[in-house]
Amino acid sequence: MKKLVATKPRVAALVEYEDQKIQADEVKIKVEFASPKHGTEIVDFRGISPFVDEEFSPEWNLFVKRDEGAARGIEFGDLPLGNMVCGEITEVGETVTEYAVGDKVLTYGQIRETVIAKGVDNYKLRKIPAGGEYKNAVCYDPAQFAMSGVRDAHVRAGDFVVVIGLGAIGQIAIQLAKKAGASIVIGVDPIPHRLEIAKKHGADFTFDPTKVDVGLEIKKVTNKLGADSIIETSGHQTALQSALRGIAYGGTISYVAFAKPFPDGFNLGREAHFNNAKIVFSRAASEPNPDYPRWDRKRIEDTCFELLMNGYLDCTDIIDPVVPFLDSAEGFMKYVDQHPDQSIKMGITF
């Protein structure tokens, strides 16, 4: 049996593991399709996550140094890689009643041949209905952050909406904004293939930030008003600068990206000083939700899974490329780390 791990920073490998017996409250899944997380997972893979030497303190709500001698937050050698896995249940523990052998399911998990998941009181183990697309299912995680970003941006019918960064989260945000009734939806990304997919799924205009002044183009297509809402998923300082140029007076920037440190050049003394923009840092996993108690993480997850399974959201074009499991180490290094311009969200078949 093989699993995908990071043996050291920026090096992925398939290594052998010994399959384990399940406990009474667990199920075993034979994995048939999987996908990594291209955003925060790549920060871990490169060894530049703040969680390496720090931890986020729920008491202080800030990052603090780990205690001397404590284990680091990310340890290479056997570091699991992967985010979402789909497959068929092959074993069921004796106390499990909600799942049966043969059920097709989705859950969070490492990219490996078998995954063991809790089968009792675990809403994150999702049954995939007949006809449900695996490619849609593995977008369960990015869909949550896209939905949170759109909701935190307060997108409403008739609004002018911009989505910057057209990876999986941005592509889903395009669909959600358009379906929410936005009058104009604009997608921004330097990769032509991503712009094409955004156009196919609801973007009225697309801009390559390496070729045009994005802020100015936003103003042009909105009759000089600017965007009511901008959803920023890329994490680049130039993207946030463009958002501040293109936002309407009093508009909202929903900042979804887990950004890296900005280099010199980012300037809050230009349009930011005049446009009275509101920047909201959006994260689906943070509780309480801004709309708590009506909304929480579980409601976001329930809603996203429903929309993915009933076809309201179409992510089949987002899963690109798809590689065989035996090539997944090379695929991870190439498409997730070294050449993200050649992928949106990599799929893995078994």
C-alpha cells in the first residue's frame, strides 16, 4: 500500500504503509479519486508556513512561538499530502449504522490507497449520491471558502463583482457571484486557460493583470463607479493594490487568500486613502461565523455539498490536470508547486 508524503521541503514521494484494522466506530474507504489543496497546503510543503515554528493561540488570537523543545508544527519525512478523497467503503465497524459496505463517500484525508474515517457522528464523511461527480465532490473544501468569501463580500443582486485569482476558490466564487444575481462579474488572472473557464461559467469580463491596469479596467466597465465587491484569492500584493484601485467608494474587499509577506511596494497611501474601502478577512473555518448563530461552518459545508451534488455548481473544468496515483508525487511537485500556471486543482485517479 502506498501514500503520498513530503519527505523534505518541496519533495514529494510515494512511500509504503501498512494498512490498519478499523475500530468499532470507523469505516475503511478504498480511494478512487483524490485531490490536494493548492493554497495553504503548498505553504506547508515549501516549509514557509508560520505553523512551522509558531502556533495560533486561541487565548490571545495571535501567533506565538512554540515552547522550547516542543515539536514543530510541520515535520517533514512522513508529512501527509492531500485534502479530499473519494471512494467506496469496503469495511464497516460494528457500531457504525449510517454507512454500509459499497457506499460511495467523500471525506478529508491523505492521498493514499485506503483511508480510515470515523463513521459515527462525523458529518464530514459525506455519502455521494447516485450520479454525483467525483470532480465536484473534491471541490467540497474550496467551495466552502468561495462561499464564505462571497457572503463576506455581501454580494447582492445587481452588484458589480470582481474575483481576483482564478484557482479553484476563485472559479467557484465566479459561479456563486453570478448565480447570486451580480450584474457584472469580472475575473482576473494572468493564466489564459483560467480566464477561459471563468468566462464559460459566468464571468462577463476577464483581465490579465500582466497586460492591463486592472483597477482602471474595472472602472471602465462599471461606468467609472468601480466594483461593489472584490473577492481576492491570490494573495499577491499587486492584486490587493489593484483591488484598492478598482473598488467603488465604500465597497468591500473580501480577502480570502492566506497571503505571504508582502515585499516592498505595497502602498496604502494611494487609492486606499481615498476610496473608503472596507477590507474583510474571510475564512470559512473561523468560528463564530460573521452571521452566527444563523450560519456556522457546518451550515456552510452542508450547503456547499448540496450545491456540488445537485449540479448547481459545476467544477468539472476546475479539476485539471488529472494524473494517475502512481504519478502523483511528480504531479504534485510539478502542478502544485513548480508550475501552478499549468493547473487549477489537480485530480488523482486510482
